[in-house]
Amino acid sequence: MSTTIDTPATTRIAIPHVIGGARIEADGRTGAVFNPATGAQTGEVALASAALVHDAARIAQDAQRAWREVGLGKRQQIMFRLREIISSRAEELARIITAEHGKTVPDALGEVTRGLENVEFCTSLMHHLKGEYSEQVAAGVDVHQVRQPVGVVACITPFNFPAMVPLWMVTTAIAAGNAVILKPSERDPSAANWIAGAFAEAGLPAGILNVVHGDKEAVDAILDDPVIRAVSFVGSTPIARHIYARAAENGKRVQALGGAKNHMIVMPDADLDAAADAAISAGYGSAGERCMAVSVVVAVGEVADELIAKIAERMPRVTVGDGTAPGVEMGPLITREALDRVTGFIAGADAEGARVVVDGRELDVPTGGFFIGPSLVDHVTPGMRVYDEEIFGPVLSVVRAPSYDEAVALINGNRYANGTAVFTRDGKTARQFEFDIEVGMVGVNVPIPVPIGAFSFGGWKDSLFGDTHMYGPEAFTFYTRRKVVTTRWPDASGSQISLGFPTH
């Protein structure tokens, strides 16, 4: 069911690239940007050609040569100023996110806060970029190791976190002395331009952060351009695999984070009210458009019926509507195509043998926008499309597992391994789960175990292509190269010819 809301007339805003500190308007193809709450087109974003990407890369290369010579203290001051700019204007950025993504303003504010964690982590860049030194490794010989920037790097970011993920990537890359080509999602591009403006206001030289909007043509140009030495990506698994293979074939360093199918085990001894609250929060927050959203609840033993009843009785309290409206808890999906995809999963669940307990298609939601209510599906098993594929929408599946061991085997058998959680009161079970589970990020009575900024973010298996995780300590490893220098200062009389292999 649906109710009609008034859609005010809007002027379509032209969203340009930001290259070398200048706004570059579209000179060819453009893409439509929508307000998901109304379905109205609100913007026209420039889509880069391969030639424009190559030009931006060379502008970044020229700027980076000077940037790597800037003292660490000055870089650190820019990060401190950036933190203050974003912190003082967080709601402004949040409302930009809501206007193009659809998530609620409080949810968008939470995204900005989590992005700020990495800005704050980068304010200690002088510590994170420290090298190592060993003296007298041989007679009169010292060895030291330094971290140096990679050069020009590309950050390809997803629609679901248009501010947080760019702040996870570009801050570390810039702090480490690199120049960046940021290619945000063309579905909600304005947050990236806002971030570029905040960096400029903080004192970052022109050309160090360049925002290039685009689609597959721009991405493939990034992967092929020899000036770009490293690529960071977050998105779906098929695209992550493509990016990893093509960029690596071209000799680039790559970290490509893919899809997820996050499971939450609920043990018989768990606090079922707390587990039901967590399932609602983690399953339906941001309309399920989170790579760390709980998609599958694994009910162990006889707990399923009671747990499902508790989840179902809470679902009518979830207020769905325009993310700018007070009291709204869940906004729309980002596009009409996303809405059609999610409704398709629900429609097919019964035919696959599952049971739709709560059907989000039946909720009374505003018309015009890309809205759907939260859904709950029981008796889901591997092999069903609703289980096997990443839905990326507010659909929570329940799988029944007779025992802890079978629940763990289910998760470990899944090709995605981004995040998982266990709800239990038993410390031994929690510790065993941490030991047994083959997933990159684990929560114990925490449904969305996104690490704080001092740690790093990333999954295993088909959720990550590459060998380093994102933000935190591993990001400084990814965005720098190690150089080892061996030094000897012999006396004038100490030189001699030796054709043997050097030893101690």
C-alpha cells in the first residue's frame, strides 16, 4: 500500500568534477541524480571520459611531487583543521547525504562521525609513518627503513556510504604523502565534492585531492592508467574481482572490498529481547544498504519461534519515510532498480520454500519515492536465492540450525566473510566462536562489529580481494612503500675489493 506525498518542483543541480582545485563542468555525458524519497531527479552529474581521467592523473602526479616534500607537521595541521571543519558542519554534510542516498539524517550523521574517526587517526600521522633503525648490523654498517608514498592512488567508493568510505580512504592516502583520484558513486556524488572543498579549506594544495565522477569508462581508465599506482575499492564482489584482476595485471597495488552476507547466531541462552532489538537495528538500518548489515539470523536449537515472534512484533514500530522527517527510522532504497531487485527477492521466497512472515511490500509507504517496508523470511536454507545472494535491502532471513557446530559450519561454508556476530550469555561459547569462525570481523553481542578507527576494516574470502584491510594501521601500510637503506662510513684505509656475497 502507499500514500501520496507532494513532490516540490526542483532545479536540477549540475555536479562537476573537481580537478586541480578547479570545477570542471560536464563536456559530454552526464548521469541523473535522484532524491530517493520523492523519486524526482535533482541533479545532473558529469561523467568522465577516459581522456579526462588520464589528464586528472597527470595533474595529480605533478602536485604529488611537491606534496611528498611537505613536512609531516604541516600535513598533520591540515588533518587537524579538516577535523574541525567536518565536525562543525557535520549536519550540512549529513543532509547532502540524505538528499541523494535517502538514509535518515541521524543515520547520515553517524556515518560522518565514523568517517571522522579516521581523520582523527590521521592527525597522528607522524607516529604512523615512523620507520625503523638498526645500528651495527655488521662492523660499521647501519640499516634503516623508511615509509615513502606510493604516488598517485585512486579511491573508488560506493553509494551506501558516500562520506564515510571516502574519509576512510583519502585521508590516509593524503596523510602518507600521496595524491588521490577519488571516483565516488555517480548515484550520490555531491558528498565527495563537499569533502574536496573541506580539504581545500583546511589548506590542502590543489591537485592533491581530485574528484572525478563517472561510470565504468572512468573506472577502467583508472585501472589502466600507468600513472595511478594503487587502487582502493568498495562495492559488490563481481566488480571487486574485476578491479582486482585488471589493476593487478597492470602492476598496481590493490585492495578491493566486495559483498557480504552477514550472519548473526542466536544461542538458546541469549537474551532474546536484546537479540531481537539487535536484529531489527542491524537488519533494517539504512534500509539494509550496509555492507555490515545483518542479513541472516541463525537461530540455534529451539529458540527460533520465540525469537521470530519478538522480531515480528517490533517491526511495525519501524517508521519508514523521508529521511529528513523527524522520527523516521528507515528511509527509501537509493534507486528504482534497487527497489525492484529487493521486491523480487521477497516475491521469490515463497516459491523457494521459505515463508514470508512479514512482507515489506504491504506496508503503507509514500508514493513517488523508492520505499519498501522491512521484511522477515523464515525457513531459509542455502541454495535459495534469498540466502545465496547479497540482497542489500531490508530483508532479514532466518535459518534454523540444530546446534552451535552446524551454525558455525553454515557461516564458514558461505562464500562471503565480511562480518558476523554471536549472541550468548556464555563466555566459553563466545570464545569458541571467535576461535572457530572464518570471518574477518566478529561481534560478541554486537550485531555490527565495525572496528574503531585505531583498528582496520575488512573481511575474508569473497568479501576482500587483496591482502590489506581498510583504514587504521593497515591503510598506512597500503598507501606507503618500504625502502631499506644500508649505510657504511669506512675509514679512508678501510676499502678493499671483494667479489664474494656480502655477509656479516
